Amino acid sequence: MAEAHSAVAFSFSITHRGVNINYNRELLAIVWRSGVRSWKKRFFRFANNVRNGFYPQTASSLWVILAILTGIQTTSQMDPSFGAIPVIAKFVGVPSRSGTFRRSVATLLLKQRASLMYRSNIYGSCVWLVCSGLRKYALKTLFSYKGWMIEARGAQVSLATRLWTIGVKLLSGSSPRLFSYQGCLPKLPVPRVQDTMARYLASVEPLVTVEEYQRLEKLAEEFKNTVAPKLQRYLYLKSWWASNYVSDWWEEFVYLRGRGPLMTYSNFYCLDPLLASVTKNQAARAANLTHAALIFRRAIDVQLLQPIMMNGLVPLCSHQYERMFNTTRIPGFETDRLQHLVDSTHICVMHRGRFYKVLTHHNAKLLSSAELQIQFERILCDPSEAEDEKYLASLTAGERRIWAETRANCFRSGLNRVSLDAIESSAFVVALDEEEYEYDPSEPEKLNRYAKSLLHGNGYNRWFDKSFNLIVGANGKGGFNAEHSWADAPVMGHLWETVMHSDRCLLKYDDEGNTMNYVVTAKKTTVAPPERLRFHITSACVNQMQLSVTKAKSLLEDLDLYLVRFQDYGKTFIKQQNLSPDAYLQMAIQLAHFRDKGKFCLTYEAAMTRLFREGRTETVRPVNRWSCDFVRCMNNRNVCNEEKRAILRVACEEHVRAYQRAMRGEGIDRHLFCLYLTSKYLELESPFLREVLAESWRLSTSQTSCNQSGYWNFDSQPEFITAGGGFGPVAKDGYGVSYMLVGGGDFFFHVSSRRCSPDTNSVRFAGHILQALRDIRDIFSNH
């Protein structure tokens, strides 16, 4: 092949005239620079690992200790080591030069002083190492304290919390890097079985009849007195040995072993800011977003990012950032696996069913936004049509076993393997869509189409296996679609916020809507054009892709997704009533669901457990006896507003306590999940665990994190308001609700359901949510 011949950097031949050496100087230079870049990354990774290993101790503190010890020893007769240095002298001799020395007094004194400094440096280094370990352990102990979370905001801070705050501030180091606190984070605790049983029974009591509740009580008691102690011992053992007793099992059994489609069932999406339109040039917008994302990747690699801190004191676990880039979910017959590469020097671009490999570096330097814009323009202007690979991405949208079989049969060798490797080894995927996306309050269907496109596209223009797809519409509006197994939404939200800030405030655009310096760069660029990825698709593979497209279209047509913006009031009003905004919205959602279905259902709300090492999420169960009391009283006209307010306050306070318990590692569902898995490994049957794990979450909710980076003030910068993101429903006869609190006066709700269910309707349910919010506000009208 011509491509293979042109790629030869070095060759030689032997003739009768001697050895003839041929080499491509430019290609050798590229190889050299690539190697240098790789070694630089390894060096920075090693240096940061060493630094993080001793954090919060710093190298400067070591030099200070050594200088103090040396100064004391050389200027006085004091022994600052309390006898340790003389002991060291018995075992460690000072290194001396070979050869003869003049036995002068000066030489002997110099040698004696060098010996003293050498031993004191050994002692000082040992002291520094011990201090490092003690300081790290002390911080881990302090981070295990969660009393600060329980204390009500605005109330007087307890003495214990004040002392804890002082201790954390004194022991925490300065300028932490992304992974600096990883060794200081406590492990997720294993709750007591009796506590989990009591909380579980309390959570299901409002959902079942008296007879059913008594049966569950009996099953729980039987479980607690038979197999539970043995299962619990194994969980304790795992919690002592592993970094987190939940996360690896959660990733494997909830995500990677799932055989259903990723599209609309697992992946999630996020939208652009709605009102601000920085440019309508698709190539320019894609270039800035791509460049900003690559800068973020570099910041992760060299750990220039700082960990997110709660209340400015407690770090959140940063483990999930490691697999944000260069990561792909590889399909398997029984289970998938996550393939993460240390580095990747290209991205994959999808446009009109075609795939392109675009290098991210030229002459060992990251491509500028202008150079990336030129690359994207070359792709957009390419008149060639997609061939048999047009529907290739639909394989990633469907059943995992089918994709694994097709991959093994059609992509295991030759050109197909090379091209598929180029997609899967890319840093991420950029999807250049032909549709325009926009937000128009007078035409809400436009926003719904926008969100649906980000979630599933047309079924074959998203590579759902990739850690994330960066999506840009024909008018420059964008968003992302993210695979869920490697991380949770707040981590992708942090990336998206940073990319938005870089796009608007740092990289910017010229007056024509192009990237900065585009005109100058276009005249002198030497960057090689994108490489079109080719495939040799067999007829059997084409048939399978046609089936996958048909199934994908059936899935996306069945999804009922509706976005709504609520502007009557926001979290400012809720806080004025001394209520938690999240708890308030959960009560509104419960009220709306009761009006929609006429009954309560098992409800899921995600709470993060990243206060612990490698923590991910825990389930908050919003339905309890207090929330049900509130819903019933809101639908009872005979109850006065004062009583409704009192019941709402109690329900919100109980919800906050449940949320805090989940964040402290005292939740219900992850513990039960791990007990169930342990029982399966030990082949111990438990009717109680089997029944609990079979329960269906017919209402799945999640609050989208907002402004984690602190870049925006949405009250003073309303043009940057974003609607957040969403996901598909968990149950076929249930709802998925993602909500976002933006600034002080905006709520966004993403409501999803399946059209195949006669019991659900997203537009109807969204209407109930809005009416519930208005009705709850009315009970405060005369207060």
C-alpha cells in the first residue's frame, strides 16, 4: 500500500557497492518528538506521584528541617536528636574519598563536620518522613469526622466542629494538586446490618400494605439472624483490603455486565448555555471546544487542576478524572471492559457517517484552535460520501452481546481492525452534526429536539462506547454525550464548565466568528490533513448494521423526552423559607408523581460519596412517611396552610438527614447490593436480598451539579445559563427526572419516559411538576 511505503522512516540495502542507507529525516524527527513528549509525561506523572505520596508535607519543609538540624549541630554542642544521631553514627559511616589526605587539623575538622552533617541529614530525613505519615494519618482521621455536615446552616457552630476546622486548616498543605489528597481520604465505612435493615423497612413502609410490611419484617429478621453476619464479615474484610468496598463491584455488575443498550438507558447528556451564541461557525466552535478539552486533559496529566473542596475544607475524591480521556468501553460476550490508554495523540471525528482521524499534535505541540478549525473545515468540505461504514456506530447503540459478536467476527484483523483501533484509541470523539440546535421559549419543541439529539442522535452518529462525544451542531450549538461506567455526571460537568469558560473567556473568536489568528494560520499551516478511516465491510456485517439501525430508531422513537424551564421563582425564595432547595424540589416531584399516577412509588435520588476514597454514589430514598404525609395534606383542602408548611418543613428536614446519611456512607442500597453479591459468591440464598434487589425504581431523579468551578454568576450573567443535562428512564413504566437549580430564580427539568407505556407521559408529568411548585409556593403566600 502507498500509505505503508510513505510511512517508512528508516531502511537500508546491501549492494555490491556497499551498504545503502535511506531515511526520512522529517519522519524521524516526528518519532523523536513523540518519544520526548511521552517521556515528559512519564516524568511529570512520576514526579507528581512522589509529591502526592508525601503530601501535605513538601520538599521545602524537608530542606528547612535539614537546615535547622545542621545549623544547631555546627554552631553549638547541643544534640537536637535526643541521642538518635550518635546511634546512627554506630551503623552509618560517612563516605570518604579514596586516596591519601594530609592529616592536618583543618582536614580532620572538615571530615568531622561532614560526618556530622551526613548523620544529621539522615536523622532529619527520617523525622520528615515520620511527620509526613503522621500528618497524612491525622488528616485522614479529621476527614472521617462528619459532624460539620449535620449541623444546621446558620446555627451556632459546635466546639467540636470549630476545633475540627482549625485542625484541618493547620494540617492541610498549600496548593494541592488534583490527586494530592487521595491518600488522605478515609475509606467508605460498612454500615451495621441492623441499621440498614431498620432504614430499609422505614423506607418501604409507606409503599406496601400492612400485611406486606409484616412479611418483609419477617424476611429481614430471618436474614439478620442467619446469613447476614457471615456476609457482613466478608464485607468488612473487603473494606479493609480494598480502597472502596463498593465501587469496583458497582462498576462491573451495574454497568459493565449490563447487556442492554447504552443509548437512552445508560449514557447521559448535557447542553450548551441556552442564550449565549458565541459563533455560528461550526468548525470554529468545534475547534475551540476541542482545544479547551485537550487543555483540560493536559491539566489532568500534569495535575494542574486542584481538587474540588466542600466548604473550602474537605476534598472530594478525584479518582474518576483518571479515565476521562483516552477511554473506551469494549464490548464483551458476558461483560464489557474499560480500555484506558495513558496517552492518545489523536481524536476521532464523525460527520455524515464518515470517520476521520485527526492528530492533536504537530511538531510535538498541541494544535491551536485555528489549526483545529482548518482540520474540521477540511472534513466539512470533503464531498465524498459515506460507504458501508455509514451505520457502523449503530452497533454501539444496541445490545452489547450483538456488538461483541459483530466486533469479533468482522473487526478482528486487517483494515477494519486498524480503523476501529483508531476510533477506540482516540482521546474522545467529535461529532459534527448537520442539524442546527437552538432554544426558543415560544417553541419548546426545539429544545426537546436539541436534547434528544444529544442523548441519542439519529442512532448512528454517536460512538456510545467512548468516554464522551463532543457534539457540535451546524450553527455552532453543542453539548456532550457521556458513557456512564467510568464516572458520574459531576465529573463531566466539571470538564464542561471549564471548557465553556475557556471557549468564551480565554480562547474567544474574531469578528467573523472564526477562532483567533485563524486568517494568519490558514495561510501558513503545514499540518497534515485528517485521515479518512476506511473499512472493508462484509455483507453479513452490513446486514447486522441495518438491523442495529432499525432497533436504534425504534428505541429513540420510543423515548419521550421533555424539557421545561420554570422561572416563577427559584432557590432564593426557598432559602428564604429556611428550607433545603433539593428537599423542596423532591417534595414537589413526589406531589407531582402522586397526582400523575395516584400512588407513591419507589424513588431513586443519587447522592455522591466522593468524601471517601474512590467513592461514587449512594441512593437516597425520598419517599418516607413524612413525604407521604405532605403529599396527602397538599391534596386535602381541609388542611390549612400553616399545617401544610409545618408538615413540609418536617419532610424536608427528614430528606436532608437521609441525604446526609447517604453522603456519610450510611445509606441503604449500596450495602444491600454488596451483601447480595457476597451471597452469590458464597452461594448462600437469601429470599430477603433477592426480593430487595428485584424492586423496580419507577421514579429516578438526580440533581445536576452547577458551577462547581466557580466561574459563573448566573444572576449577573444570565446569558450563560445552561439547562444542564439528563438521562433516560430506568423502568419502562417509569420516569427519569433530572433537575438543575440555576442562579437564584431558575429551575430546569428534564423529564423522560417510554412511549410504549400507557401509564407515562413526559409532558403531562412536567406539567404536574410545575403546578406542584406553584401550589407549594402558595402555602407561603400569606406567611
